[in-house]
Amino acid sequence: VKMKIRKISETIGLRVYTDSGEFFGEVEEANLQENKIDGWRIRVGGSVISLIGGARGVIIPHQFVKAISDVLIINKNALPNPDSDSEEIAI
């Protein structure tokens, strides 16, 4: 299996979708910790805005990212759930 290497700068501005095909937003920046990607700051758009209570974006932990190519695909479980405490941080 050949792994494709991407520069972080190439991911800025990528459109972000959930694995169920919903538009989530655009990548604003990658958060690094110990030289590895720890999370992604996403500027939220589409119908997701109503789920996060007016915040302009969220930080999605990297473990919720399923694929990065022409778009970034995140696990739908990363979506904020208003009924539970979650790992996402609204910014």
C-alpha cells in the first residue's frame, strides 16, 4: 500500500464532510502536539451550524478523521451532540 504524503498547508481550506455525506465546513488549521496532528480546527458551515449553538467553529480530534484527499472526511460521531458531553471544543 502506497501512502500519499500531504503537506499540512495543502489541507487548509479543504471542504470537510461527514462519512454520511453531510457538508461540515472547511479546515482552518491543524493543531500539532509533539510533531503529530492532534486535531483540526474546522470553520463550520451548512446545517451543522445549528448543532453547535452559534460557535464559529469546532476542534475535531484527529482520531475522527477517516480520509484526507480532495476533501476531508470525518466520522459522524464527531458531530456535537447537544444531549451529551463531547470531546469537541466550540470556538
